[in-house]
Amino acid sequence: MRIGKSPLVLVLTLAALSLQCGKKEEVGEAPKEEGAAPAVAYQPTGDEGTITGVVNFTGQPPQRRRIQMDADPVCAQKNPSALSEDVIVNNGKLQNVFVYVKSGLEKYSFSVPSEEPVLDQNGCMYRPRVLGVMAGQNLKIITSDPTNHNIHPTPKNNPEWNVNQPPGSEPIIRSFPRPEVMIPVKCNQHPWMRAYVGVLRHPFHAVSREDGSFEIKGLPPGEYEIEAWHERYGAQVAKVTVGAKETKQIEFTYAAGQAYRPGSLRLMPALVLPCCEKTMARAAK
Amino acid sequence: MEREMVERENPMGVEEPDPITSRSMSGALLIASLVLVGTLIWALYDEVYGRRPWKAMQREFVERYTAYLKRVKPRQATTEAALKQSPEYRKLEQELTAARQAVAPRLREIDRELAEIERQLEAIRPVFQDARAKIGALTYEWEVAGSERAKARKMREIEEAKRGPFRVRLIAADGEGKNEEWRLTFDELQRRFLALQERKAQLVSERARLLEPVVEIEKKMNQYLQDNLVGLDQKQIDGLLRKMETFKIELKQIHVQDGDLVDRCISCHVGILEPLPLTEQIMGRKAFVSHPNPALLRIHNPERFGCSPCHGGNGRATTNVVKAHGLNKHWLWPLYKPENYEAGCVQCHFRDRVLEGAEVFNLGRDLYELKGCVGCHRYEGYDRETDALLEVRKTIRQLNLERAENEREIRRALRAADQATDDREARRLYALAETLRVKNSQIADRLEQLELQAKYLMQDQKKVGPNLKEVRLKLRKEWIPVWIENPHAFRPTTKMPRFRLSREEVQAISAYLWQTALRDPLPTQPPGDPIRGRELFETRGCLACHSIGEGAQTIGGTFAANLSRVGEKVNYDYLVRWIHNPRERTRPYCPNERRDIGPEDYAKRGLPFRFDLNHSKCPSCGSEMQVQQMTVMPSLRLSWQEARDIASFLMTQRRSGVSYPPAPFMDDPKLRARGAQLIRRYGCAGCHEISGFEEEPKIGTELTREGSKPIEQLDFGLLAREAKRQGWYNHKGFIENKLRSPDIYDRGKLKAPEDRLRMPNPNLTEEEIRALTTFLIGSVNATLPPSYYYTPDDQRKDIQEGWWIIKKYNCMGCHTIMPGQRSVLSTLPRYQDPDWKDQLPPSLIGEGARVRPDWLARFLENPALSETNLERNGVREYLKARMPTFYFSPNEIRILVRFFEALSAQAQPYIEPKLEPITEMERALARQLFTSPAAPCLRCHMTGDPAHDQKATAPNFLIARERLKPGWTARWMIDPQAISPGTAMPSGLFRREGDRWVFAGPLPEAFKAYPGDHVDLLVRYMFQLTAEEQRRLLAGTRTASRARPSGMRLAVERPPSRRGGT
């Protein structure tokens, strides 16, 4: 009896074993397709709040310089007394500061406004100097000058382009596909011309006016980080909570002497070696 | 004895049982048969499953892939449906309907007529073919008929046959009408048949013509779907599903006859060639992914390349993963690990210095050169100049022998001819002598070239490290032993490796170097302005190769030394000379006399002590000398003042409070012999020029085939067992650990100092170790036939060769040469500023199409493009960065020019295309366009007016003719952003109007009637521009703009207000 049983057991075991080996793993679950759920399109509720504020400037602002436009007599004639616009301070208020919601809106998406902000080339200067658009929103670039311009944005995260715009030509309509704060815009023929375009994934931005004031309207209630950006004085961040239908006041203050200029000859932050400054000064003598 | 024992054990004398009757073998038999059955089952199992794991794999793949396809299909269907609803697609659909309707009536007519013709043809064709065959046969019989009579008879038969009549029965078209019957002669039949054929062809082509627009739209619709649908469409997915249904479980393999390659990898990696991107996430198994780099497979067709040539492993093995991946013992080519994938490139790409897209390979190649591996270890391809120089010298020797032999032969022949008895024989011998004389003149031509080659090769030969004959002039004495002891302590990123030296050894080596160094005087330099020096240092381009700053503060390139502490070690006077021209040498070296030649040697011959590339012959023996420093550092053509300023700035680069102990031992003559011994032992001369060690061989082992050295030949020392246990007993493990700590295989051994491993520690990062290991384990004895090697001999060869020079001199520090590559300068913080972006050196993509090769050769030789005004850029004077003089030999210039020409696929040699001469009328028009305020050309381009040129951002038009190719110039003017994105020149200056390009701005009045192409006109004008014409232009701009800003009137000629020089 014992004898008869053994081979059967063996065969059965082997059979079971082979089945075991042949058995496949379960086909894996359907893989997750996308990462996080995309932001929901924001529907206005009527509870939107507002942020208003002002940008102060303390200390002695740098003197505005005369811009030499001799290189292009057309410009010199049209705009004979142009002054530099990188720092404009009126009564202790700083103009042309780009103020925008830096974070707090991630859960929403916003439709791209159909209006097209205008960037005018007038008197061989950009008007306005600082402006904001939404990613994908059209920017309308017009020329009011009887001379040739070219528009050359130099972004980091967006495609770079450089297009000629002769006098009297059609507006150039372009958009930037990705958010980027800020994109410098220049004209290679008139090196003094400079504009900055802030590209955001939402429409909540403002530029401080002559009196330093700004206003961001239609904000969904929530907690935000608001950043102020100035081309010479850099960025500052303020935290603010906006309740339903609330108007919040914030202030930014820049101080003279904090200006930085990336790439300027005298000050390259990466090269400042504390040990060597003194030696250099001594050697210079 | 034994028996006794047994008997004693059986004292009772009980009867022994009969083994046959009382013992049963059934137990043993049972076990044996069970084992037998078990073995059989095992064998069967093994045969079906055990040794064929791919069967289960394939089954599983089919299951998973089918499931995935089914999951994807509806989703793709929805997107496809949505796409078909899109306005663009709808519009195309409408267009399609419209187009179809437009041609429908005519199409119907044609189809009706075609049907009728086809009906008739069907009836006629068999009758005609029969008749033709019959008559053909008769004709043949006539041709071969023997007699005239027979011929005549046959002719009659032919005519008879042709008369017919042939009956053609036409079946009524609608089946109801009357059937017709034609009775025709052969000629009529033939005529009718041919006419029908012809008409049919006409109609068919007309039909195709009519349908052209319809087909065009259909194509567009398909294209639209393809462009917008990510992944496959329904048809394709169905195709794949069908493929899975009919999938046969079998051993799958790629077999390439050439090279006898059998790769069965696809038996398990079934999805590797699937068109859908399959990831591990989708397929649930890493083995089932599709190839992650399909672009690579397009270049390396798997049908021809298989898998194992690139990946390693054992392509034939299928029984288990370990064997298939070649990880079993004694298999020489294990599968490369993911971090070393690019090792697979080396085998066939051994000639390539740079491979587009293979970053690890490229880094490995770079490091081998940069870190000075090449100083000790030969590797084919590196050290090209030394190898070539040896070859050239050998050939020169051979040719000289051949020439002498010919001379002897000539003399013999002449003598024999003079005394020949036979005129014919004499003529033959004179002719022979003449031939040999001419041959010798040919040899002389070759020798001249070879001598030049030898000179150039010597000029191009470089060393990794500096010339140590000049340490006395260059360095602070006490710093030397500190540096030799541990270079990384002073400069962590230096290419100088750390040797494991005792204090005594450091002292001896320092003493030798110090005592044998040159003692020539060095002119003293007045101090410079360090502030200006810093500005120059940051803007002239030094940072493309050098870095400065320590730790996270470091900026700049990694090609050359970090200069943060250079002020601690260097002598100011020497530094000024070095910056002014790093190739300047204190004394030339004569390889023939094996010594440095000094003024005294020149004086003996009454010669001035003057040596440079044009005065490179040894005054004593006349052979070529090394007249330059063997460094790749170029001359930036700085003024002495600029050199002093930069040197003064660099002298400030030091840590304060660092002191170096005095080193009196360096003057101890007793240490000198010991020092020489150590220098030889450690191979210092591999990287440095050292007095007395100029002709030293490399001390390391050659690494060209390191990856396929039998593992037993790699000495793991006492670590072999540990390596086996931990799984790194292979080439990868050996090399990685060796690079990490080069003395690791000495561990635990008792060795005399001179027997210890000599390799110094190169202080590499993990990334660098990975890259070098990848490169070295890929350096194998090829397993493939030579037809696989990437050794093109067309223009691609020029590209291969060019990369060696590009990398040798770090051209990519300043220039973009490959699309997508960024230069070192362009990544520096300064050049992120929009204004400084215009200060970046030009991109060289398309350089071969842009500039003329003859000009490029001249420019590379002398980038100032001037014999007198050297301290400038020849083309872009406004750039603060300076294109240096590299002192390329004509050899290297040729390689570089060919490289750029080849990259742009230019035909060689360059033949200048003829340009239509410009007419007076056209000249006036072009002048107007240039001077109109709407045309910005002269605002940015240099004009020769120094005030203007400082602010310019583009080259002078005057050099266009000798520099540029007209075709490229036209393309550049139309869309510069496409050629060099981000360039200062805007696109959109011209617009397309019909078949010509027209200036996009407001046109001057006179221009409106001009019918030609404006771009073409401007190119021709530019290429025929003279200095005189340019002055007129400039005067024109000023007057025009001053008088009437928007004026378009013709420029008034005025003398130029300012002129650049005389």
C-alpha cells in the first residue's frame, strides 16, 4: 500500500509544481494615467476680494539720466528729452513694480482673457515699461515711431524670438506659452529700450502707478503670497489672507542702496571673495 | 578475521537465511523506478518549461499587451472621434466633398467611356492576340524559309491570313441590346485595338489629373489625424491586436549573417520593438518595455545590429536570465549596467571623440584627456600627434633610403649604358636612369611635405601639465613641495593627481625640479590695475576655460585650472608674460640634441637669440625644435598693459594668512639623483616637460582594449575573494574601485615602496568615475566584423577628425557647435543679462555654409585679420570676448576648415558662385534702402566709424565679400532667428510677394517699380561693396536722417565726417 501511493504523490507534487511555475502573476492594475488631478476651472462666486496697496521707497533715489538717442536721429527728434526709466520714484513711491499673486491659486485654473494688452513703441521707449499677461494671452505690439524697431524678448523658460517691425506696419500679436516672471524685452537697434513682461498662469497682477499704488481685483478668498518685483531692487514677498468680499491693504517698501544689476561689471556676486577685496584695494593703490 | 567476527556474532549457530528467498529487492527497485519516473518527468518539465522560460514570458506578454491595447483602444477612439469633430477636420471634409462634387460630372463621363472601351477591348483583345500570334509565327517561317519559292508561298499565306476576316463579337452593354459582330481584316483589327488602347490611356490619366485635388485633401486629412493624435489610430491598434491573436510562442531571434550574430533577446523582451511606448508601469514588468530610445534604433537598425553588440550579454543563451545577460562565470561580455549603457558605443565608435547624444561617452572621452590619463596610459586615438610624428619620421627615413638606392641605381645604369654594345640596350638604360631621376624628384616632393608635417606635428604636440623647466621663473619656491605632497588640498579640482609620496620623496622630487630648472632672467613688470584686470578677466573669455571662486561660489569652465589661489604660488613677472602669450618659451628644446638651446648656442653661430614658429631650426644641428610651450592655452592678443592688469588681479586671488615653511632642502645637490629616480618611477614626464626627461615613454599600461582583458589578468590583489562575494569581480568593479582609490589592490600586502602601485589619485567625482568606467569597459577587442565600425571615409570622416581638434582647444567653451549645446560662457551669470547676451561669441552652427573656406583658414591662422593691428577681433571688434590665436599648424587649420564644411555638407573645394554684376540703377536703389530709417542695417552693423563700432552688434559689410557665401547670406537676411536663435538680427525684415522677397518696411519711391528680388539685390550690393561706397552710404545716412527723418530721398554725397585710420 505504501509503495503504491508514493509515485502518485510524486507525480501529483510535480504536477502541482509545474502548475505553480506556469502560473502567471495577475496582470497589473491599470496604471495611473496622469499625476495629480488638474486644477478646477474657477467659477466666480461673487465673494471675490481685492488687494490694494502701495510701494514705498525710502532714501535718496538715483538720479534719472538723460538717454542719448543720437544713434538714431529719428528717436532723438521725436523724444528729445527722454529720461531713464529703470527707477522712477515720485514722493517716496516707486513706480513700475510688478505685483502679482505668487502662490495660493494652484487649485484653480483660469480662462485666458480675450483682451490683448498693448505694448507700444513710442518715442523709442516701450509703453508701458512693465506689464503682465496670462500664459497664452495675446500681447499686441504696436509701433508709433517713424523708425524701425525689433522686438526681442529674452526669456528663460519660453521660446526666444526676435522680429522686425518697420514703421507703419501691422501690430505683432504674440503670446508666451509658459509662466515666467519676468521676461525682459529689448530692441537691438535701440539698446536703451527695455520692457518687462510678467507671464502668469492666472490674471491677478498689477503694476504700481506713478503714485506707487496698485490694485488686484477679483481674487477668490484665500491665503496668498504676493510678490513685488522691481527690475533694479529685486523681489519682496508679503503674505495675505483675503476673506469673502474683503479688501486687503498691503505695502511694500524698497530702500535706496539695495539695487543690484546682474551682470554689471563692478558687481558680480559670484566673484566676491571676501578675503580678496582688501588685497585688491591695496593692490589698486 | 572478518569471518571470525561474524561467527562470533552468531554464536548460536542459527541458520543463515537464504538471501534469494528471504530478502526482497522490491524496496530498492521501487525507489529506483520512482527516481526514474521522477527523472523522466523532470526531464520533460525541463524540456518544456525549465529550460524555456521565454515561453511563459511570451504568453504573459501577449496577455498584458492585449489587455493594454484593449484598454487604450476606446480612449484612442474617443480622441480620434473628437479630432474628426474639430473645425479643422470638418473644414477639410467639406473641402473634400466640394472637390469631389466639382469633378463628379466629368468623372462620370470618363467612367462611362472607359467602361465602353473596356467592353470593346475585352471583345477585341483575344481575337487580336490570336491573330498577331498566328501572323508572327508565319512571319518567322518566312524568315527561315530555305528557297525563294517557299518564301513566296509563305508570303501568300501571310497575306491570306491578314485578310481574315476576323470576327469580333460584341456583347451588348446592358445585356438587352443587340449583340454586334464585326468582320475585320488584320490591319483594321490592329488599328482599332491600338486606338482603343490609346484612348483608354488618355482617359485614365485625365481621371488621375481630375482626382489630384481630392487625393491632396485626403492626404491632408490623414496628416491632420496623424499630427494631432498622440499614439496610434484605430486601424493600427487593431493591427496590433490581430498580431497578438496570431502570436506564435516560439524562440525569436535576430540573425545577422555578416558577423554571425544570433541574438535571441527578443524571445523574452518581446515588446522591445513595439511602436507604442511601453513602460514598466504599463506592462507591469521591466522586461516588456519598448526600447526607450527609438531614435537610436533608427540609426542602428536592430535587423542589422541585433542587441548584444551594443548591450553586451550573451545573445544566444535562453535558459535563464543570468546566462542570457552574460553574468555567468567566464563570459567576457556581461550585459552593461544602465549607468554604463554607453560603453556599448565604444566598440564601433572608436574613432569618434564626440558622439551626439552620448553624454556619458563624451564625458569619459573628455576626462581621459583632461585628467591626464593619457599622460601615462596609451589609448589609440589620443596622442595623435606623437603617433603621427613617429610615423612621419619613419617614412622620412624610408624615403631617404629609397632615394639613395635610386641614386646608386642611376649611376649603375648610366655606366652600363655608356659601355653598352647595343644601341637599343643603351637607350633602355638611359631611359631607366631618367625615370629614376624623375622618381627621385617625386620623392623630393613627398619629403618636403613630410618635413613640413614633422614640423607641424611637433607644433601641435601638447602636454597635459605645465613645463617644469620654468618653475624657478614661475613659482614660489616653498609652495612646490606643498603642492607635490597633496595638490587637492590646494586646489580640489586640479587635474594634477595626488601621489602617495613620503616626505623624503617629496623633497627629492622638489629638489630635482628646482635644481634643473632654467635660470634665465625675466623682465620685471610694473604693476597693473587689478580692478581693470578683473573686468578684463571676466569679459575677455578667460572663464570659458578657467574657473574662479571656491566651493559653491565657483564659476567658469572646467577645462583649465581654477585660479582662486593662484596669487599664493606664482611670480608676477612670469604671470604677465604667460598671460600676454602663454606659448612664449624661455629656451627652445632641440629633440635631436636632447637639450634646451640657449643664447650661447646662437652666439656660437653668430645668430641673434630669436626663436618662434618661423625660426624653429636648431642653430647647432639644423633640426626642428620645440619653440613654443606645449600648452593648449592660446594667446588672447592682449596688450602688455592688459596682461599686467589681469595678472595684478590674479595676484590678489589668494587666501590670507597662509604660510609656506621654508624649503632649504631644494638646494641640496645630494637629493638630485634620488629625485630623478622618483620622477622616472612616477612618470611625471608623461604630463610635464622636465629637464632630462623629454623623451620618456609612458609608464602605464595601454588601455585601448582594457574592457576585454581576461579577468584573471586584472590584479585584484587580496580583494579578489571579497570582490567575488560582493559581486564586483568584473571589469566594472575593478576599474571603479581603482579610480576611487588607486592603491586599493595593494591593501593588506607587504610590499617594498618601489613595488607598490604607482597610479596616483585623480580625485574624481562619482559621476566622473562612472563616465571613465563606461568608456574603459567599452574599450574592448571588437567582437564584430569591421563592416560594423563607424569608419566613414566621406565628409563624416572630416567631422570625426575635427572633433579631436575642437575638444583639444575647448572651442565649445565659447561657441555653440552642436545644436542644443550651450557654451560655457553662455551659462555664466553675466551673460544672462539681455544686454550681455549680445556680447556672446557667435554660434558656429552652419559656419561651413556661412563662410568661405579660404577665409576661414585665414581667420583661424590670424583671428585679428591684420598683420599690424593685432589687439582686436578681426570680425567682431565690438565683442569684449576675444577670439584667441591658437597657433594652429596648417594641419589643424585644414582639419578645422574641413570639419565646418562637412558639418554643413558643403561641396569641396569651394568654387565661388558668380553673382550678377550690380547695375548703376540697382546700386542707387540699394543705397537708398540702406540709408532709409526704416532699414536698420547700419544701426547695428559696424561701419568703420570707431565711435559707432564700439556700440555695434554685427560685423562690417565690407568684409562680406571675402568672408561670406552669398546663398547663406540671403537665407540669413530672410530669417536669422532660424539659423541662430536669439541673435541680435531680427527676422521679418522681408516678406514674400509672389516668387520674390520684398523689404517689409516702407519702400523708397524709386523702389516700388523694381521688379527684382530685394534680398538678392542687397546680397549683390553687399558683395560688391567698396570702402568708397560705404563712406558714401554713411554720409547718406546722416544727411538723410538729419534733413528729414522719414525721408526716402537719394543720399547726397558728402565727405565722411570721420574716417577710421588712413
